Amino acid sequence: MRYLHGKAKVNKGGKIAVTISKPTRILILSEKDFKRYKNNQTFTYYGGEKKDGYEFEAPKSGFWHVVVEKGTYHKPVEIKASISVTKGAVNTHSSPRSLASKLDEADEQLDKLQQKEEEEEETTEGN
């Protein structure tokens, strides 16, 4: 399976909006279920086959993985996708960002976002 991957920290009631360039399957998974997905095990997800995007409301606070499938291993499909996090999110004014095509890229994006939030908190505390 080929896919794009993103990860967001969202509070309960926060929303993750996913936009896609072509119809495909969009999966929103918990940490546990994303590990199961990667290991080809049975998993639970929100979403499914979507034509033009998907908006997900988090039922609980935590990290959520966004997976946009790019066809099969032997028949990949070129798809562009982005996610934005709104309302109830840890960072309530995040701008849309591209999904990573590798897990390392997703972790790097999340680390940069967390570092930026920490810098903003330090600036606020200093005033």
C-alpha cells in the first residue's frame, strides 16, 4: 500500500479537515490503530472512500494520524493532499500543510510545529 501520512495533536471536539486532488480513501486513525495499519493487522478508522475531502471531529484528545491512500503498491495513483486543524485544536490557528510521504517527514513536521508552539509560549510568558 502506498499512502501519504500526517499527524496532528487535537483536543476533543477539534476538527481535522483533509482536502484531496482525486477521489481516494482517507483514514483517520489513533496511535494504536496506525501501528496496526502499518503492520497489516486489523484496525479501526474514521473516514473511508471520499470524492473531494473529509472533515473529522475528534471524539477524544490526542494524536491522530491522517492517511491518504495512493492506490496499490503496483498501481500507485498521483494524489495531492493537505490537512488543516481547527476548533478545539491544540494550535487553533494552524494553517494548511502538506501531508508527508514518509513517516520521518511527518515526525519532522510535528517536531517543528511543537517547537514553534513552545517558542510562542516562552514569548507569551516573557511579557
